[in-house]
Amino acid sequence: MRLAIRHETLYRYTSPLTYTIQQLRLTPRVEAHQHTLSWAIETSGQRHAFTDAFGNQCHMLTITGSHDAVRIVVAGEVDVLSLDRGRLQENGALSPLVFTVPTRLTAATESICAFAEQNLRGSSSEELLKLAGAICGAVAYQSGATAVTSTANDALQLGQGVCQDHAHLFIACCHTRNIPVRYVSGYIDSGSTGHAESHAWVDVWVEELDFTGWVSIDVTHACFASDAHCRLAVARDYDSAAPVSGVRRGGGEESLDVSVKVVPLFGQ
């Protein structure tokens, strides 16, 4: 499926800043099943391109001098091929064991261990899909219920969250079984679901009779990832895969507006 994507991020400040530095993970990954046809990033300041430790294409943005807003716009078209039961064609340069390390956002608490004991009965693709379904049942999708600093345990206790919370809880559950699992950030053609088009899901390592490698699962929709998913970054959690992260000097109070539009271009 060909996806036309436009993503605008606008930070406004109540007083001028003198310096902004941000890391941007806003370029689609180079992977066998997705091909970037066109892509452009529009910002003020200076950008330096680099590849991070997880193989994500990144930019370091720096803005100096007085400014009271930071606007970042990315837009382009990406061709995404269908995946057979979510199976990715490439395993990547890193050992899967890199993705068994817990983080602050994915720590397995007693509550999470109990949840995993009840809902993670095996490491096959089908059992992992069942875990995704159980997470959707335990943590209802509710925009604004959590923040980017919320942990997997926060979402489980609250019983509400968004896609990143579903992904973090899935990761935490897999860690209780030492199953390698990666956080994925990107975009989705959300159709009529009402969910945000900026999305998060997971890749989980499976070893089955006919396949060994990464299987991509959309936890929020309890299904395998498909050609409706465009991948930006993989990492251990949101903190290490966030589309935009950084620090500033000055600025007073900050407000943030984000607009994402994903349009499938059928017949292209």
C-alpha cells in the first residue's frame, strides 16, 4: 500500500528561547518491506543526519538565537508491502538479546508478572496475539488517560491508556519470559478506528518450525502489523524511539500541537 503522510509538530513558548536541541526520529526506516518514494523534513535551524544504535535514521536539530516557537513538518510517500503474519524479512544487525533489557517504562512489577502468568501461555505467534488481546481487554484505549512518562504498570493499574502503553505492557510481559521484544514507532492508516495516526506497536522474536525472526504485532488492534503500518524507529521503549525529544534553554511555559495525516493512495 502506498501511504501519503504529513506530520506537523509545533511547540510554542510564553517567552523566548535562546537555544533548542532536539533529536528527530522522523524518517522511515530502510527495511525490505517498505520503500520511501519521497520524504522531506522542514524546520528552522541546522540539522545533522546520523544513524542511532538501533539502526534508525535520525537528525539532530539545533536552533540558536531568540525564538518563541519550533515547527517541524515531515511529509512524503512510502510504499509498504504486505507482511505474512507480521513476519519481517530482516533480523537486523543487533542480537535479539539486546531487547530483553527492561527499562523504567517497561519494568515488570508484581502486578505485571501476575498478568503475564495468566495471559502469556507460550511464545508462538498465536499465543503472543492472545496476549495482545488480553492487554486490550485490560487497558481500554483512551486518549489523554496517560502521559509519555507513564509506565506499563501505570497503565495496567489505571485500566486505560494509548498505543504506547499497550506496547510497553506487552514488552514488560514478554520480559517475564525472557522473550526479546522491540518497541516500534511509526504511522498507521487508522481507517475508521478513531485512533491516532501516529502509532506504536511491537516486534517480538519468535522461533517456530517454519520461521525464526521478528514478528510485528499491533497490540492496540490485537493483530499482525500490515501494509497499513509505516515504521519510523525501533528501540527498547518510547524514550529511545520518540519521534521528537530534546532540551531547551529558556522559553517559559510550553504548549504542543501535533497534526498527523495518513492517506492510502489506492491504485498507485
